[in-house]
Amino acid sequence: MRTKGRLARMGFEPDTTSGAIHGPSPEKRPVEAIIGKNIAKRAIWVAPILMVIFGVVSGIPGAIAAGLGVAIVTINFVLGGYILATAAGVSLSLYHAAALFGFFIRLGLITMTMLAIVAVFPDIDRVAMGVSAVASYLTLLSLETVAVARGSERELEWTN
């Protein structure tokens, strides 16, 4: 088969028993890490908007809590990008495992971080932090999806 020969030249080893492909990703650039950095750049614009909204609604504690919520989500995206980029360099099986289990682990880290912040600072506006975390998660993910779909990410050659 021509496909198996092409895959072997790219560094993949087909598994003859299941037909699965093992080996590192042929992409040498850390695409996921680049996407994580791009999301962090967009968070610079999203955080002040949410901080102003919650600052008006809840005062200074609301603005601080909203900033913390956005920071937690941004760190989550950057961490996820680096985990996936590292796993892709090892093997596609590890990449898939990192994507699946890493998502749940990172959601757990978000929850534990928010609970730890509330335990250390009991006067923090929990609603502002929670709502800003969810809003920034969805907003940043949507903005990155639109940017990649439109091809405006110049660092990602496959979007041009």
C-alpha cells in the first residue's frame, strides 16, 4: 500500500494487528502551544472587559475576582497547549490520552484552584470569579476558533 510507505517515511509505524498508527506527530512546530499563546494574548483584551463589568456590578472585590477567574482560565489554556504539544512529539497515542485525560485533569485543577482561592480569601466575590471563568473560557475558545477558521493566525502555516 502506498499509504503505509508514506506514513513510514513520516516516522509512523503502522500496527499490523490493529491498523493503528504509532509514532510522533510529523508536525515539528508546537502548534498546540502556539494556540495556547494566542489565547493568552486574547485574554489581555477579555480580562479588562470582565473586570470592568464586575467592577460596576460588585465593586473592587468583583473586579479582582473577575481578573482571577480570567487568569485561571488563561493558565489552563496555556498549560493544555504545552501538554498537548509535548505529547504530540512523543506519540499519537500519548497525544490522544493527553487530550482526553488532560482535559479532565485541567478542569479539576481549575476547580481546586478556585476552591483554594476562596479558602484563603473568604471575602472574595465567588459569583464574579465563577461567572468570569466560564465567560472567559467560552469567549477565548470562540475567539481562537474563529481566528483559526478564518486563517488569521500567521504562525500556523496550515491556516493560510
